[in-house]
Amino acid sequence: MTYKEARDFIEQTSQYGSVLGLTNIKELMKRLDNPQDKLRIIHIAGTNGKGSVGAFLASILSTAGYRVGRYISPTVFSYRERIQISEIKANENSIQTAYITRQGVEATIDKIKPQCDNMVLDGFSHPTTFEIETAMTFLYLLWEEVDFVILEVGMGGRLDATNLIKNPVCSVFTSISMDHMEYLGDSIEKIALEKSGIIKPGSPVVTIGQEDSVLKILETSAKENKSSFFVADPGDIENVSYSLDQTSFSYPKAPNSHDYLIHILGKHQIKNAILAIEVANTLSSGAYHIDISKEDIFLGLHNAKWSGRFEILDREPYLLIDGAHNEEAALVLRDSIETYFTNRRLIFIIGILKDKDYKSILSNLAPMADTIITITPNNLRALSSEILAREARVYCDRVIDGRSVDQALNLAYDLANKEDVIIGFGSLSFLKDIYNSLKIIRTKKN
């Protein structure tokens, strides 16, 4: 099977939609000899922050000398970005991250496709795209002999395809808020209950401070599963200092505490970092006795990278991108803007998917902008720039329907002065297009 044939097969399975449930994925993995049972997995659920916490953990574990696989969604730059492996470079103090190879996609789908066909013949539903990509992850990372897999839940938890795993080394919960209500429930408690479904008997649970009702649900589930329960408390963070190059803070609660430096920007990233610290300490002190030193944690946090999240692409004017795609993420972005760019003129480039709560995103962020330029993301679920522009005019007097990313970014640069700030956000699905458009703009300037 060629890479194109493999990708075409995966693309064709989009017709089966998104289906919550474990029946099909369990059957598919059984026919593939259950590779997930042979891997050490850190399972991460939550509404926002899964990718950032995963990036911090991958960097910490890689710094400690482990080969670490990750499964992430959505991706920004490449299809193959969803499955990646990080490890320390030989004789260097830096981490190398590689995406699944084209040959890896070909080889895994060569194994998976016949089993999908056989399942249909045997009366099962055809596996969905996410189920196939989950199977691809487990197969490839087992073949690559990784030491750990950092596995992000796709949606919810209890019925997510990733939840067929039996014995994760740790279950991790980032911030839980309202999202995917049509699938997970119309209250924060219902959503938390669905996400708590990843907790497994005897596997430690680590979370960040949550709403009281959410924390109670997670703690109750942990007790029912006889799992130890740890909470990273943002109230324990001290000596915080922000700049546009790095953030420094201390977290005295951690054993062998340290003054930490991180380069993933945003006030909320300190919370994601201390959650990663708590996970690392839980792994190193628990029954697994995983060798992670104080210095590994410090250097891992310091060297962690996570593109597309309050990331600076240009200066004079500043150009940033962020994946703020729901109300909580919008509030976080607003907080970061107020921290780093007080009293600056703001130009927003916004593209949102139509199944997201775009009215809440706009109500929280649009009043901050001097100018808003809307675009239609290159995604089947995209909200049209025309509709988004109409909604944005409720909160901002200067709104332009920019339609495409190229047109919007060129217009933003034409409007901006050197001291102004351009921020593109709303959906990760169009951030790659901003990267590419910026390259064209720079080429023309040179």
C-alpha cells in the first residue's frame, strides 16, 4: 500500500462519522493482537490543556532518557503530526521529535484495512476514522518500542476509543469545562462524569484544581477504583514573572522544589506545568518507580515546545496564533492578552467551526479588538466568514469579512502599525495557513 492509498482509505472512512462507544475499537484491536496492552500509557482527558500538559510530560520523560510516543488531535502542520516520538538527542542536551513516517502510515494501514473489511463481513460496523487512527497509534508506537505513550482522549472519556486501555500508568485530568455538549451532556457535572470514565482500578489519578462539583466526581471515581488521587493546586504557585520570552515561577509544594522556567507562553500554562510536575512526581514516587530527577523536571519544562498556542510568529507588529476554540479557552486567551499586551491596539483574525459556541467566544474577546477580520477555515465544519462577521459586529464596530487567510493576513499587516498586535485564533485548523501566508509576506518584503 502506498502512502496515498493509505491516506485515501483513512479519508474515505470519514463517511462513518464520529461514533462514541468501545465495541468496534475493542473488536478491531483484538484482531490486531491488542498492541495497546503491551504499552505503558499516560491517559489525558479534559476540555482544554491536554496538548500542553502532554508536551510538558513528553519533554520531562525524554529529558529523563525515555523514548516517548504521543497521540494528539487536532493537528496544526501535518497529518502525520498526530503520532509522534520524542527522545533526547545523542550527546546533546536537546529533544528530538519525529512524526510517524510515511512508511509507518503505509505499514499500519496495510495491517488495519483488511481487519476493517473482515469486521464488516462479520456484521460489525466499519471502524471510524478516529478508531482507525487510534489503532494506527498503538501499532506504530509498539513497533517503535517506545517506553511511554502519552495518549490524549479525543472526546469525553468513558466512551472514547482511547478508553479501551486497561492499565494506564496514570490517568490525568486537565481543566474541565463546557464543550461538546451535544455528545457529553448539558452540565459541567455530566461532562465531568463522562471524562472520569478513563479512571481504571489501581492506576493513580492526577488533576489540576477544578470546580468543586467536578473535583468531587473525579475523587469519588478514584475511590471507587481504589486509585490514589492527587491534585495540583494553582494556589501553591509563587514568585510568578511574565515576559514575552519566558515565564518563571516556583511551586514549593513539589518534593525537591525548584524555580521553574517555561517558554510556552500564557498565564494558564503555569497550571499546565504544575500538573505535569505532579504527574512526574507521582510516576517517580509510586509503585512504578520511574526514574525522573528534579533536574529532569526542570529541564523538561524549560525545553518544552507546543506550537499554535499563544505562539509569537512575528514582531513589529506582533503576530500571534492561538487555538482558542471554546468559551474557557477564550477566557484564557483574554487573560493572556491582558497580561502581555495591555493598552495595545489589537487586530483579530478569527475563524471558527460552526459546531463551536462562537457567540461565547466573541462575547469574551471581540470587545477587546480595534479591528476584527473574519475568515472561513478550510474545514467541512467551518462557520462562514460572512456569518461570523455579522455576529462579531454586535461587539466591535470595525469588522471586515476577510474570507481567506491570505487575504485576511495581508489586510491585517496593511492596517497594523509596528506597535500593534495581530492575533489569529478560533480553530487550530487554520493556523497552518497563517504560517504559510506569513512566509509569502516575508518573501515579498525581502
